[in-house]
Amino acid sequence: MKFIPYKLVHYNKLAQEVKKTKALEDDIKNSTLFIKHIEEGNLDAKLESNDDFGNSSLLSNSLLSMRDKMKRIAEEERERNWATEGLAKFVEILRTDDEGLSILANKILTHLIKYIHANQGYLFIVNDNDPANIHLQLEACYAYNRKKYFEKSINIGEGLLGQCYIEKDIIYMTEIPEDYVKITSGVGEALPKNLVIFPLKINEIVFGIIEMASFNILKPYQIEFLSKLGESIASTISNVKVNERTKKLLIEAQQMTTQLRAQEEEMRQNMEELNATQDEILRKQKEVEGARLENDRLKEAEAERAAKVAEMQKNSMLTATIKLNEKVAELQSTKAEMEKSKKEVEKLLAESQNQTEELRAQEEEL
């Protein structure tokens, strides 16, 4: 026969042990219910504990520590998922980079403002078209679900944006000067609670700056997300700028080709016109030479004719002179004959007179 050991216990002490056991049972039930809530994903569940006897503090603290750790893990996972989903979303947006830099900048800023739950923002692109005048050019502006349109440029080193370009690092402010920026809405203006300015850089080369103002305080994981996103945006902007420059160069090359073709066509036409002009000049020269030769021939013919006329005139004058001389000689001969005849007549008259006188004398004698 075996004897069961036993111990005499005072009633009050027994009652206290019963209460402790009951409290431990309640704590186990509460812990079981708490674990069930945790399993269901309710990490905000509260653990009710009866720690009047100091027996459940270790279990409760362990469970609460486990819940808090799981909350941190869940929060970190939520933050990672939020950042991963955000990056994936912007990858899709950044793929549509064939619409031009301005449209892409507006898409980026619009979706970023909404995803971060900011209130307004600006996206500046580094304008390095002129190496001697590199500056930040406002490409997109967004506030309260509305696009804003105005032109603005900022010199390197000017203000917070220019400083962000130089330092190539995020600027995060929760105390914002009243004269720096105000969030404008339909009911008025108000100072934002925080301001973030981050560079869009890759390989330490800044391609742009984004400034966002918000009434909601940004968490560290959101700022880290902006830093990672800035690299993706910078890479896309770099590709877009290269593509735009390539397109510009291609268009310029096409324009130059068209101009060269037009110039070649114009030169060809000019050459044809020049050849035609040269042919015309040669033809004119030939005509002038022919006319000159014809003129020389005519002059020679005229000279020959004049010479012949002169010769003929000379011959005619010589003939006339000869004839005249012949006439003069004839006249002189006639005159001589007439003189001779006159003398003969005078002689005859003298003889006749002598005869007459002789007859008269004879008559008188008679």
C-alpha cells in the first residue's frame, strides 16, 4: 500500500493559490486570444494581463515584444512594398519617354505629387545647351491637382535649388522661411510643414532638381525612396536629352541634306544657265566676229571700190586732161592756122590793095 504525500495548507493560502491559478489561466486565455489576433494580422491587438501576482509579466512582455517586433517588420515590409510599388509604377511612366521632355516632366511630377501626398512641386531640368550659361530651367509645375504654367530659370548656386545642384544631395526642411514658398489653394495661402529638394542624378551628374512642399511630414523611407527614384528619373532624362539631341541633329542633318540638294539643284540650274550664257556669249562673239569680219570685208570692198572709183576718176581726169590738151593743141593748131590764114588773107589783102592801087595808077595813067 502506497501513501500519497500531502501537506496541510492554511485556507487563506489555499484561496490565494486558487486565485493565482485562475489568474494564470486567464492570462493563458488572454495570451491565446492575443496570439490568435496576431495570427489574423491584427498587430494592434491589446493584451489584457492580470499581473497582481507577478507570474505573467514575463509571458506578457515576451508576447508584447513579439507583437512590437512583428509590427516593425510589417511596417518595414509595408514601407518596402510602398517603395517597390512606387518604383515599379514610375518605371512604367518613365518608359513613355518618346513624347518629349516637357510632357514626360509633367507626368513625373504629377504622379510623384500624388504618390507622396504632397501639395505642390516643381521640376527643373539642367539646361546645358550653352556651356557658358548652364542653368536650371523650370520644366513642370504642379499644385493642388492643377498644372501650373510659367517660365523660370535659376542660376547654378542660386538659392536652395542652386545649392542642391552644387552639393548633389537632398535638402529636407521642416522649418521653412515665410518668404520662401507658400502652398496656394482655392481658399488662400499657407506655409507647408516640410520642404524637400532632391537632385536627379546618376554617376554624380545632376540632370535636374525636384522641389516639393507638403502639409504632411515625410518619413525617412519616403525620402530614401525619392533618392532612389531620382536616379531612375535622371537616367531617363539623360536618355531623353540624348534622343532629343539625336533627333535634333538628325533633323538638322536632314535639313542640311535638303538644303545641299536644293543648293546642288540650284548649282546645276546655275551651271546650265551659265553654260547657256556661255554658249550665248560664244554665239554672240561669233556673230560679232562675223559682223566684224563682214564689216572688214565691206570696208575692204568699199576701199577697193573707192580705190577703183578714185582710179577711175583719176583715169577719167587723165583722159579728160589728155583730151583737153588735145583740144588745146588742136585749138592752138587751129589758131596757128588761123594766124597763118590771117596772114595769108592780110597778104592777099595787101596784094589786092597793091593791085588795086596799081590798077588805080594804071587807070590814072590811062
